[in-house]
Amino acid sequence: MVSLKIVQASNASLRTIPNLTALFVGGTSGMGQSTLRQFAKHTDSPTAYIIGRSKSRAKPFLSELQQLNPKGRFNFIETDVSLIRSVDAACKEILQREKHLNFLFMTPGGISLGGRNETTEGIDYLFALRYYARMRFVQNLLPLLESAGPSRVVSVYGGGFEFSINADDLDLKHNFSLLNAYKHSITMTSLSMEYLAKTHPAVSFVHVYPGLVGTNIYTNSFPAPISTFYNYGIWPLMWPFSVGLQESGERHLFHLSSARYPAKKDILAQGVPVELGEVAKGTTGKTGSGAYLLNWNGEVRPSRNVMEEYREQQVPELVWRHTEDLLDRAVRR
């Protein structure tokens, strides 16, 4: 476990890295909001783009960020990231305004008890939020990420819980279930990140399991009877085993900015410095390999056997080709 004291000391040193630019997808509530708050607190004259569904509801938080860091620039982009066309429009705005992007932090998602619910682009709604839209942000913004140092992508979902997936039906058009969607979202994220770390060695990729964190995900995902039962009946039993929202934000900023999780290229110049012996092992088992599966506390989660099997079968390449093809088809519909 990376102690909270180490996390806080590293975050406090972030001011020494000038001109940081970051994008927070899902930055107006929960873990995204908490991490963005820490980013504003610990950086000097940063630029942050925040993707959310309602600018009017985000105004109080944007004012808070400006008070935390009067020299910062906090730009809100209102969009529905379940649609790939909307992701493209948001990325176009950022590409037109910026020359580099240091951090891409992504948390969008939700919970459902129903079946497949396709968007107008033919992708299951939650599958889009958990995987496809996130990968579209990465795909579109790689030119800016490769122009920055440090440069890192962090996706918060289920790193370290990879399962076997159906390689013949990756988008689950024919074999959809809530369990399959969960498995595919996690495993495809880890496989894609491993592939991208190999093909884009100037960028590091981190897939994090956040642990139990008290957010408003149930309130946002379910009607009052269900969300009330969870919030007042279930959550009090889970709370003793949870991570506080502020600590979660502090730790995710560490995941974004510490040189503990560097890109494959120039591993000693990838964030707040650490000793060489503190550099983490990536998904391939090699130190500083560029793609990392992390637990909530910053420790590397052991790569499951399925990752090694899929690596030998070249499934990471297959998953990324599928992802590119599906995203291109989605915007042509």
C-alpha cells in the first residue's frame, strides 16, 4: 500500500511541474469531482477541461475551483459522452485550443438492472460510458498526449479484475448480459491500454479499481425507492470498508501525476519524481512498461492469467482493431 502520507507529499510537489493541462471526463460529481478539486488545489496555473452533462449545475463547482486556484483556467464542455459524435465534438474543441495534454482522467459510468439499451449509434449505453467513449477520448487526443510530459491516461473502473471475454462478440450484440458487459468493459480496457502503451510509448496508461467509495452513483442511476434503500439500508453496512471521497481524490491525483507509473519511454521523467526502485511493474510484469493495473491504494494488482493468455494470442491488437472499427461505424450511422 502506498501510504496516504506519501500520496499527500507527492501531490504537494505537483506545483513544481509548470503548465499542466488536464481533461476530466465525468468531473462534476463523485470521484471525478474530488480528483479535480485536488488538482486545482495542488497545481500552479493549471488548465483543466471538465466534461459534464449540465453547465448550469456545474457552475457552483466551477466557482469553487476558481477560488481554490485563482490562476487556473477551468473550462466546462457540456456534452453527452454516451454518444461518440459528442465525444468527437468535445475533443475537436480541445484540439483547437491546446498544444499538449498531460492528464486524461475518466470516470463516467452508471449501474443498470435492465438489458441492452442501445444509443442511436448502436452501442449499449453503459458499455459506451464504461469503455467505448473513454477509448474515443484516448484515440482522438493521442496527438496532444504525445506532445506532453508527463503524459498519462487514467481510467477508473475495474483494473485487476479481468475475465475471459467473447472475442467473437466483443460489443455483445448477440450475447449481452449485465455480467458480460461488466467483464468486457474491464478486460477490454486493460487489453487496449496494454496495446496502446506498446504502440504509444510516450504515454502511460493506468486502469484503477477505486474500491468502495461513497458517491451518488445509485441516486443518479435508479429511482427513489431503490436509491433510498441503498443509501440508507445498504451503504451504512458497507461504509466501514469504504474509502473516503476526499482520500479517493487525493489518491487518484497521485495515480495521475506520480512518476511511479511512467510511460515506457523516459521512465524517470514522467511526473513527480520517485526513486528508481519505486517504479511500478506494468501489466506485462516488467518495471515501467507503460500500462498498469492498480488497486485503490496505489499498489499494482497482479495481472491475471487471462491477460498472459490473451497477450500470447494477440488479443490486445484484436480488441483495439475492433474498437477503432466500431467507433468509426458509430459516427457513420
